[in-house]
Amino acid sequence: MKHISSRDNPLYKRLMRIAAGKRDMQDADPSTVGPSVLLEGIHLCQAWLQYGGQPLVALFDAERLERDPELEQLATELYAAVCHSCEPRLAKGLSQVEHGQGVYFLVRAPAPAVPDRIDHLCIWLDRVQDPGNVGTLLRTAAAAGVRHAYLSTACAHAWSAKVLRSAQGAHFVMTVYEHVDLLAVVERLAVPLVATSLVDAESLYGKPLPAACAWVVGNEGQGVAASLLAKADRRVFIPQAANVESLNVAAAAAVCLFEQRRQHAGTS
């Protein structure tokens, strides 16, 4: 395993750039190939290995690797050519959290094309800007059995470090489409478009929900865009106690998605 001991090492400098959210100079055309992403932590790296295959690069804190059986096991599952170790101070320099776990994967994020026909249960995120909300929405949707997420251009980047931490592996069991013109792809829908809204909406519990639909949730402050609301087949709200602010977008989505799952328990 090659060892990195200097901040001037070209690979380390590349990883630092990506960790800082800067574009990887080795990325190809972003319209055809997903961006380079640095995954941090045992759980995310194990999930990538299970669902995405071998990383481009794996970097381990040399001291932790020697004493942590879980890291040792992870290293045995990797191609030798992609594995590198580094000094603890260098590993800490890459970390986005206070107490890192001593492992990083450099991977290429998927960049799937939006299908011509959308006939599956899915969630649409319209200008959801907080990374924690985006990650929690993906995690919640995955837990509710939703396997496709469509994110508008103004959403937080799905593969950013904060979103990845909040999603806790949801990326690897879902197909995530980014930079989607949601209004334009409404024409591709073969399932109802159901929007969360506080205006001209019916109770979530008023009528049965479809087994498959496109749920659209909106910006933290403005909600779903008016132009998109106008295209919705249904608008729903969650009845709640008076004199209380409306639910956070991720909490509201959780209530809606799990009510739909409850209604269709036992169906595929």
C-alpha cells in the first residue's frame, strides 16, 4: 500500500480540493459524467463498495488501519492498486467532521439521464436548499420504499458531504437525478403529480392515495413553485394543531410517504 506523508503529494492535494467542494480537474464533461466525490467514513465507504463497486482511490489513516479491525477488513476487500495510507494529521485534514473514522473513498458520482417516461413512485425536490433537508428527504424516501428522486437545479448538491452524511447511504439504493427542469418533465409523467401545499389543498387523509405517484415538495420558505403547483393532479396538506408553524419539509414528506406506504402495505 502506497503511503502519503506530505501535504504536497499530488493525490493528497487533489483529494483536498474535492473535499473543499471544488471541481476535480480530472473530471470529464459534467453533462455526461458525474463529478468526483470524496466519501468519508466506514458506513458510506462500505455502502459504496456494496452497491457501486471499487472506488477510484481509497485512503486510510495509517495508525487507525493498524488497530481497527473494521478498517482492516474493508482494506482486504479493495484492489491493492487503489489503496493508499497517510499520516494521521493528513487524514484529519481531509475530514469534514470533528471525529473522523480514518477512511476516504474517491468515487465518481452517477449521473443518470431522466427517463423519457416516468411511471414509478418517486419524489421531486423543488429548490430544497438546505443540505441537511436534502439528505434527510433522500433517507426518508428510501426508507419508505421510494427508489427515484428528482432534484431541481436550485437544490443543494446531492453528493455534497453534508447531504451524504444526512442521507446515510440512501444514495446507494436510489437513483438520484440532479439539475432537473421539473416543470419540463411533467409531460413525461405517467403517474399522478401530488404536491404538498397549504393553499387550495385537501387533507392528506381525506381520500386514498395512489400506489404510485410523483410527490413534489418545495423550498423551505416558499414551498412548491406556483407554476409546478398548477400542474399538480392533487394538492395535500397535513392537518396539525392550530397556532403552530408548518412542518419542516423533510418531516412533512415523511408523514406523506409513510401514510402512502401504510395505505398500500403488502403491495409492491
